Amino acid sequence: MESSSAGQTSVIPFGETISLEQYVREIESLSKGLITKQAIADLVLRYRIPAEDLARHKSWNPAKHTRNLIFRNSMIELMLICWNSGTVTPLHTHNGQLGWMVVVEGTLVVENYRMKHCNKPENQQVVGIDCVAGATEIEMELVNTETVTPWSALNTVDKTQTIHRILNPPEHGGPAVSLHIYSQPIDSCVVFDMEQQRCARRDLSYDTKP
Ligand SMILES: [Fe+2]
């Protein structure tokens, strides 16, 4: 992920509060045109959503983060992810998706990685999907770490930076909630088990739907 703020525009980042309903309408309307990293970034950096609108999409599981769908069509999805203290995702990829994330409560840490070595590299060059070639040696290098607080920055994934994990470190002392947009929606991703030195495709599902 990379993070950015509103940059050159004169818009105050996250300065305009709109209802979740209106936010969804704007995303849906953008999804009917050409979806670019910048077009969605402009939208995300502009608006803030009232906490009470997001509250009804929250759900909690002591064992893992929860994925709560707010809106989805064939091109785009919007979800709220709830992170208990201490939750951490495995290292994973995004299958060439574009993704945009804003923390709305608590503090999250994003660690970006790059693949340094894999013993089945010939199988990484597969059209359209991530590699699940059955590697038994995987080496990753931490590229950078970002600490993200509510409505402070937009974090993105794209085709050049796609391997990462997200954590809600216990020392932050509380739950966190983040809003995610992905295009196109996908129902699986590749996860890396660095202890076992294996990669695997993991199915993604929603814990709650509207
Ligand atoms: Fe991710």
C-alpha cells in the first residue's frame, strides 16, 4: 500500500461529511465509467462518513477481523473491516486489484513487502491470476511500514505494490475499523505462510451483508 493525502487539490482532506447512502451512490456512479486509481482516490480523500452510518455495518469476532459488505456490483465493492486488538492478516496479495483504504476508528499498521525469492518462479507468470505454484522456499523483504489513524490518509494497493499485511497491534490497546474499496471485487487471494514456507489460495467471504 502507499498512502497519500489530497496533495495538489484545494479540497480539505476528508473535509466534507456525507451520508453513507450518498457515498455509495457516488461510488456506484463512478463504477459505471473508467475506474482509475486517481478517480476513486479523489472521492475517498474528499468525504467523511458519520460514525453512526457505519455503525450498523460493524460486526466483531474475537478470533479474526470481520469483512462487512456495504455495496458491490461487478466492478467495485465497498466494505467495512473490524479489527479486534491483536488481529493480524497473513501476508497476502490482491490479484492485480486496485484497492483504497481509510481507517475510521483506532489505529492500524500496514506493512508492505516485496518477494525477494521463491523457488517456483517460472509459475508466477500466469495470465490473470496470482501464482499458487507450490513454492517451498519464499523470502519476503519488508519495504515499508505505515501507521494509519482515523481519517488521516488514504492507503492504496495497485498492480505494482500488492503484497502486504495489516495489523492492529495489541499495544494500540483497542479495536480499529477501516473502510475499503476494491476494484474489481475478488473472492479469493493468495496468502503466504512464512513459517511453513507455503503459499495458498484462500477464499474470501463476508461476515455480514447489507
Ligand atoms: Fe490486503
